Amino acid sequence: MSPGTAGPLLLGIRHHGPGSARAVRAALDRAQPKAVLVEGPPEGDALLALAADPGMRPPVALLAHAADDPARAAFWPLADFSPEWVAIRWAQARDVPVRFIDLPAAHALAAPAEDGPDGPGPGDGGAGPVAVDPLAVLAETAGYEDPEHWWEDVVEHRGTGEVRDPPAVFEALAEAMGALRETYGDGGRPRDLIREAHMRQRMRAARREFGDDYAVVCGAWHVPALRARTTVAADRALLTGLPKVKVETTWVPWSHRRLARAGGYGAGVTSPGWYAHLFAARDRPVERWLTKVAGLLREEDRQVSPAHVIEAVRLAQTLAAVRGRPLPGLTETLEAVRAVMCDGSDVPLALVEDRLVVGNVLGEVPDSAPVVPLQRDLTRRQRTLRLKAEAQRRELELDLRKESDAAKSLLLHRLRLLGIDWGTPTASRSGTGTFRETWRLCWEPELSVRVAEAGIWGTTVPGAATAKAEADAAAARELGEVTALAERCLLAGLSDALPAVLRALADRAALDTDVARLAGALPALARSLRYGDVRGTDAEALGTVAAGLAERICVALPPACAAGLDADAAAELRGHVDGVHGAVGLLADADPGLRERWAAVLRTLAGRDTVPGGIRGRAARLLLDDGRLPAGETARLMGLAVSPAASPADAAGWIEGFAGGPGGGTLLVHDERLLGLVDAWLTAVPEGAFIDVLPLLRRTFGAYEPGVKRTLGELARRVPGTRTAPAGAPPGFAPDLDPARADAVADLARLLLGTAPVHAEREGIGR
């Protein structure tokens, strides 16, 4: 019987509310209904038996997606503390029929999305975010600014043990929601009317089978509508003509971290770890929670004793009493943790919030759950490689010389090619060699949708990745896209996809006449050849394409650089010169003459005055680094670049190209002739022009290390044409103390040390 009225037992809940979950369990224990109806898509009825499987560990989610378009999907997340999950498990434990009664996913996924990616998944007080937030309205009416505080005080803090009067809890909430529905109607969500019509139809079917001896567990927002007296014809009229698609459903693992996200497929539960604790704690939840916090902080080598726990409990209780709350909530508990256990610091508190308030719990589903063949193959490979999917972010170091690590790398690269970003490559902390990779792994629940989407390409990970690569190669429009794809194929060990990719690469390279795009594509090809050697992949066919590309760049680059480029285009080409130079170093083993031809190109760029200064300077620097430009010739080129005949902007660009980047400052430190040329030019720049070139110079010299900048400053005092260092002084330093310079800072030093009198402070500040 419904609380306070004749009819079925209507249990209006807050989704993912531990207080609601406890009350649902108590109400079902008292009423012992013959059937349980739960808000959720009816397509999930066939999967409900899996909820009783020992391999099912919440949090999990019911996934429904369009059969012909897996990207059109919706999730219904369920945790241990979700009232719906409690009702399902209660019914299964007593062999009581349990069914879903919400609008079928076939209709929900066919309709235009009005809830964003969540689709029709459950949210607080109803089926997702509504124009009128019921809890916010009730909290404001009760004088609360925060709806979460109101809900904790009236529901969650009713106790963690036995609920004494469950019908009263649901009746009070239903009465409040009834008042809201009278005022706000559908709350700005007209689609709820359709959902509620379908729920009433399913309730009528249950009444014919079980009479009124059944229970309905749904969002409290819907209870007034389910109690309302409506006709069958009126409900059928709302449901007639709804669009429909074929859907497939399954269970997928979910995580506490995903529950905490309000957007995307999240459920908007800001503290799932805290809620799970409240639901599981039989008594004294605050004391038990703070004990967990102390254990976590001790694991992080922080000094936390039992006395800290006792004092934190007292402080949390005092804060709750001062604020008029029946029990300490999460706010009071965290404030006590910060003050007592974290010494007022937010750094360890952030760890507590991440590990305990949210948590890294990732659910599991049994192997018998229906999945696409690609997911089954992925699961098998994960087990073979002992690569467990975890919600917590972690780093994975791989040595590609080891067979198992190489296999893990191939799997992660193939998944990335399929758009399944389980792992992200990151910089290694233990080395930068080509035999080492570092990945940052984190399994997000929505990756299950990505796997379903990728299932159209094949039934195994290698087969699907190969088919996807071939399709991407055929669809690519620019040369850079194909070269990047070739590199990814080699990283993923997709030898079967390379022929199609190389054909597309050769076609695009033959037709592309833009030297910037050609130069941008060559470094990726050079890296691909290197990866082929490291991973044992046959990349010989790439060599022919790369050699032809390099030849075309050598011919086309000098004219392109002398074609009246603006500053942005010149900077772009200068970057391409660097990239091609590095690529030539990788390709030179296969073609020894390539290095000489590229050096000739650099000499042409360095000596041609129609080329922008930044490119000329960079070409000179690359030749000097390779030992192909004598010191005297370098000084001559710099002298021409910074001569009075050159414009200040062009000269500054030359200096940036030559002295910028790694090693530029060290070069000037060890070659005083070059430093003297720079210094002489800099002192001769007119004031107006100096302001224009200052950003370039600041960008160049500001990137040097502090020690290099200091040495350059000292050297500038004695370079040819300026001052000469006194005899006997170490390089960059005077032989004796300079009293005048020391006296200038004496008063300021006294002020900083707190030993200066008031008048000296004023004098020191004035100086």
C-alpha cells in the first residue's frame, strides 16, 4: 500500500541518495510487496538477472545505444548506495519479480536530445537536471542556502542504522513534491509527462498481475504524477507516434569519479565516496570517516595520531552544533580535517577529497554480460598483458626491448588510433631513448561507448585498427594528415595497413606543391623510419617516399624563403627549417649525399640577403653547429646582418634566429667576437628602433639560463670596443670590491635585516 493512501507502495527517492536507499530497504522489508517496479529503461529487464551475479560489483551502469549508431547512447549509473540498486537486489534476494518502467530507450534515443549526452539517465529528484530544481526550492523554503545541506539535515542525518518510520519519510517527501508540481507543473521538462504516462501504463499492467501489492521506486518528482488519476486513453495519446530506433543494452563498469561529474555521462554526485561511507556505516559515521582519513594521511607519511582523530571529531560536532545542524556533515568534517590533521593546509586536504570524498572505485561486470566482439577481444588482451583497467590515473613505464612491454605499447597505440584514449603518451622521467615509453592510463566509463563505436571496424583490436587506418588514409585531404597516420601505424605495428597508407602518402606528396606542407610532413616520416627500426616493423617503403620528399624540399625551399614573406610566415618557415634539419639527420644513414645537399641549401639561405633575417640567422647557426661554417665566416655573416645598412628589425630577427634556442647563450659566452658584434650593434640602435626590436631581443635573451645571462652581462663589460677587465681578475669579475657599488645597497640590506633606524629606512628607500 502507498504510504497514507490506498494503492501501490510509491517510494519517491533521490537518485544516488544513501538516506533514500536505507529508507527504501526498510520500507520494502516492512511491506513485503509481490513485485518491485524501478525507474529505468524496460530494455534492461533482460539484463537484471546479471545484477545477482557474483562478478557484478557496483558502481555499474546500464548502457543503451542505437544499434546502427553507438555514439547515440545513454547511461543509467547505479552504485551500492543507489536506491534503485538496493530495490533490485532486495527483490532478487527474495525471488520477487523486478522490472523497469521508464520510457523505453528506443524512444528516448530517437528523440532530439534535450539533456545533453546523459540522455534520459536519472538525476536528482527526477530524470536529470530540470529548469526548476526541486531540492533547491525546498531548501530555500526551509531557509537553507545550500540544497545539499538541507538534504543532509532532513534525510541523510536521520541516522545510519534502522529507519524507524519509512512510510513517514516517503509521505513527507511526496507531499512536498506534490506542492511543487501544483506550482511548477512539469518543472520546465515537458518530456517528463511522456515518461510518466509510460510509467502509469506499466503500473496498470502490474496491477492486473499483482493487484495493488507492488512497490514503485522512482524519483520523488514523479510520485505526484503517478498518483494522479488519468485515463488509459490520455496516456496512450501521449505515447502514440513517438520516434523509435533499434537499441542494444548491456552493463558496463562505472566509477565514483564519473559519478562526481555533473556533465557528460556523470550523475552529478559531488561526493560519492562520502555517500558510500554513509550508506555502509552502521553507526558513528563521522568517527569512522575520520579514522579513514587518518589512515590515508599516515600512508602519505603525515603525523596523525589517535588524539588528532578525537580532536577532529569534537571540532566537527562543535561546528555542527554552532550551525544548528543535527549531525556533522561533509562540510564540517572537512573543515575539522583541515584544521586538526592538515595544519590548515589545503594540499593534504585535496588528497583527502580526491581519494576519499570522491574515490577511485571502479565497478566490475561479469563476463557473461553481452558486449560487442571488439570489447571481448580487448578484455582478453588486457588479461593476457596484465593491464588492468583502473579509474585512478597512473603512469606506466615501458621498455620496448621487452616483449611484454612492446605488446602493451602496440595495444595502447592501436586503441588510440581507434579513438579509445585509455592511455596518453607523456614525457618519460627515466630517459628519452627511443626504446622507452611512458603512458598515463585512466579508464573512463564512457570508453565503453568508444569501444562499441569502433566495433564497426572489426571484431579484434588489430583488425579494427587496420580497417580504421585504411579508411582514414583514403579520406585524408592533406599531406600532413597522411604522414601523421603513417607514423601512428608504425607505432601501432599495423603492417597490413601500411600499403594503403603509403599509396595515399605518395599520391598526396606528388600533388602537393606547398613547400611548407612538404617540410612539415618530412619530420613525421623520418620519425616513422626510426620507429620501424626500434619496433622491428618493416618501414622500408617509407624511405623512398621520404627521400623524394627531401629532394623536393631542397629544391623548393630557397625560392620559397625569398618570396617576400611577412613576419608570421617567416617564423613558420624557420620552424620548418629546424624540423627538416632534424629529419635529414635521421635520413642521412640511408642517403649519405642528402646531408651535403641540405648543407648547400642552408648556405644558400644564410648568404642570400633577400631571405628574412630570422631564417638567415637560423641557417647560419645550424651550419655552425654541424661544423660546416668556420668561425671567421660566421663573424662575417653576423657583421653583415647587424651592419648599419641593415634594418633594426631584420638584424634583431637574425640574432633571434642565430642565438635563440638551446645553446645560443653558451655560444655567445665562448665566442667574444660574436658577442662583441652583438654588443656593438645593440649600442648603436637608435632609440625609436630599439623600442620596436626590444620584444624580439627580450624573447631571445630572456630564454637563457640565469647563469648564462649573468656571464653575458659580465662579459659585456670587457668585449672589444667597450671596457677591458683589469689584470688578474677572473673572467667576468673585478679583482677587488667596489666600495661605491657596495655602499649603494648597504642601507637597503639593513632595512631587509630589520636593523636600520627609521631615518635610515627612508634614506634607503630613497636610494
